Amino acid sequence: MTKTVTRADIADALYRELGFSHAESFKLIDQVLQNMIDALGRGEEVKLSKFASFIPHAKTERMGRNPKTGDKHVIAPRTVISFKASNSLKALLLGK
């Protein structure tokens, strides 16, 4: 089974590698994530060079169907976020 990297793991890396305190590390991570959330909430794309882009897309209302029962229902409009890996990340994952 593969390990899941958590916010605590990232904070610990900041603590070990950059010398931030644990509290500063968590605060830094929380601030970065909140800035990303705020931008996505405004409909803006978030691009982290050499990592990925997070792109909000508006989905319109549409008819859906429960595959088990066949009942039809309306799926409400919503915003979804797509993740697009950068070419650098793709190359790293593909071993190129």
C-alpha cells in the first residue's frame, strides 16, 4: 500500500528542511491553500509552475439517471475543479 502525504507531512518537511517551527509550517501551508481556494472560488485558474494547474469549470444543469432504478432526476449546476499536471510533473512520473 502506498503512503498518503498529509498536511502534517508537508509541515514536517518545512520544519526539517527550512527551519520553520511546526506552528509556522502549518500556518504557511494553510495560507497557501486558502489563497488557492479563494482564487478558485472567484473562478480564477491556479497555476503552480513545474507542478500543475487547477482550473474551475462551470457545469450546467442536466438530466441524470439512477443506473440502478432508472429514475431520472435533475443534476444541479455546479463548479468542478480539474487538475492538469505540468509537463515537468508528467516527465517525472513517466521516468523521462
